[in-house]
Amino acid sequence: MTSVNALRSRRDRVRHAVLFEILALLLVAPLGGLVFGIEAGHFGVVAVVSTLLAMSWNYVYNLGFDHALLAMGKPLHKTLVARLVHALLFEAGLLLFLVPFIAWYLAVPLWEALVMDLALAGFYLCYALVFNWGYDRIFPLPAQVG
């Protein structure tokens, strides 16, 4: 069984969240206005607010997910299936925060905001899988004690 000592540190979790969101903004921001036909300034606001919400959710969600794995006696080293579940649940939670904001800020119906967010979620789903795999390779979990 994996010990709590093998959890990532707070500093590591903050680094993970910041790197994840900065790289995502560099990929998404230039294309968002073009793809969705939204004025670049408005899309920039949506992107920044979405990033701030996502960073906060990322920290809370990943900490909770790791503790849930430990509580179930599962290893912290995630299999492909665990990574897929991890990414899907993360995006589902984020969707609950972002759709109302997008609808309000862009003054579009909820269904239109949902479609927009689902398109972004599709990108982020793939991105999260690749980013987290790479992050775990570059910054492996601490060695287990005991």
C-alpha cells in the first residue's frame, strides 16, 4: 500500500497547476477567438478567468483524487485507465464552474456556452492526459519510505 509520504508536496502541486495552465493558455488563446468567432479581447477574458478557475480546481481536485486513491488502497502511480478516469472527472467538475460563467460573460444561452465548453473540454481532455503523463516522467513521485 502506498503511504501518505509518497504524496506530492504542496510546492510540486502548485508547480504542476501553474505549468499546466501557462502551457494551455499558450496553446489555446491564439486560436480561441478564431475558432469560436469571438472578439479576441472577450475570448482573452474568458481564457484568463477559465485558467484561474481551472488552476484552483486543479489543486483541490488532484489532492482529493490522490487521497481517494490512498483510501481505496490504490497506487498513486496511475495506469492508463486511472489517468482516463482522472481526466474525465476533472473536466466534468470544471464544466460545472465554467458553463455558467461563459454564458453570462458572453451573453449567450447556456446551451451555446455548453457547446463551447465541451469543445474546449475535448481539447483539455487530450491535453491533460499528455501533460500529466509528461509531468510524471519529468517530475516523478517521491520515493516511498518504508
